Amino acid sequence: MSNSMQQYHQYQQQGQQPQQQTMQNAAAQQYQQPQYQQPQQPQQPQQPQQPQQPQGGGGQLVSFQFDQQAASKAGVSNSINESGAYTGVFTVAQQSITDKGWVLIDLDFKCVDGREAKFMSLMLCDPNGEKKGGFNVAMAMVGYLGLPGLNAVETDTFRKWDKNTSSNIIVRGPTFPDLLNKPIGLVMEAVQKEDKKFPEMEIRFPFNPETQQSFREMLEGKPPSDLERAVKLLPAVRMIKQKNKGGQGNGFTSPGVSGGSVAAAPDAGQFGNFDDIPF
């Protein structure tokens, strides 16, 4: 075969190969193997949405039995706000030393009927160590309760009035646990200051709630008379137009000022024979 004929056959074969491949690709595209599909699951019916409960427990039903004692207290103050003789226990007894060095006991008292007198203070001594009238009252408490002395101990925490924030703060410091939760009687005076909304209670002297005797009468074995005489001399509420400054007087301090300046009440002698009563 001549060279020209061989070249012709080669060209013819080369021209046929692309055509054959193109036809095969087209046939492959037309035929595709069927794909297997998972059968569809039947749809579950949707659950109805639960109604949302209102915030604040509004969806809960509560019930209470009638409490006649609670009902009788409605509109009645829980604070002691009149001068008189009261029986109860101390619930708070804290040592306090002011910025200027005055030493005090801060006291809360709860009466047997549930009324309370809070933020009371007794001034024990001034920055120089000179004892004040509040020291005599404290010693009468110690004597009546049969304690060996007035000894502060370090405790974890307690509340204290903060003059900078005008609120109670939690601090760590010493307290007098021997004075707490023991029955005791107190003659207290209600003092209404011009710049205060409510009267404040100030302790005048303690007494034996069972025998009504002052500590002096207990010591001397005399019948009770100091308590009745003191209550008669006290006004229901004593009005004060302005505070006396300088720490002078009988050593009684206004409630809530244990962390700041000390304002003492006037001398007990102004009440007549109060100087004869064992403060």
C-alpha cells in the first residue's frame, strides 16, 4: 500500500474516534442508574403549646387560714414609743467606740408583747476614760443578771449604724453575749427630737420583772418603790428642740448615733428625785 493510502486510513480512523467517544458520552448521560429514596415518614401531629405561666408566681393558687392575732396587729406599730416600764430581753448588745473615742453599748430590746426598741445606746465612758451615767445603768444590769462583769467577746459579724450612708452595715466586732435573751425589766423614756419623725427610747434603769425591785432595793432587801416613782415622773414623750452637744449629761445617748457624734440627754436631776434612783 502506498504511503498516501496509509495516511488516508490514519486520518479516517482519527476522525472516527472522537465521534465514537462523543456518542458514548451522550448515551451515558441519557441513562442514569436510578437512585434509592427513603420512604417519607408520616408527620406527627403538633402538640398544642402550653400557656406560659405569668412571672411572680401568678399561676399558683395559695390559701391562708384566718389568723385573728395577726389581724389584730394591723395598723398597730411594733415599736415601743411611750415612756414606761417594760419587760423583755436584749436581742442585740454590741460594743461601740466612736471616732472621738467615746465607749458605748448599742442595744436592741424586745418586749414580751412583741414590741421593740432599737438603736438604743448607753455611754460608758468618755475618751479620757471617765465613767458616765450609762456605766451605772450597765452595772445595774450586770448586778441584776448575776454576772461577774461586763465582758465583750469577739464575734463574727453584727449590724451597725453608719453615719456616712445613713443605713445599717454589717461589720465584725465585739459584743456582750451575756446580756442577751435574759428576762429583764427596763424603765425607758420616749424622747421626741425636733429633727426626727418618731420618738427614740432611752434607758433610765433596769428592774427585776418578777419583784419590781430596782437593783438597789434588791441589794438592800427593800420593798419595790423606785419603779412606781420613776414611771410617775416620766412624761409619755419628752420633747427636745435641739440636741445638746459636747457629751455632757447623764451618759444616755440617742439611738443610732453610736458611730458618730454623741448627743447626751439632759441631767436626770431635772426629773425631781431621779438622782435618788440607782442609775
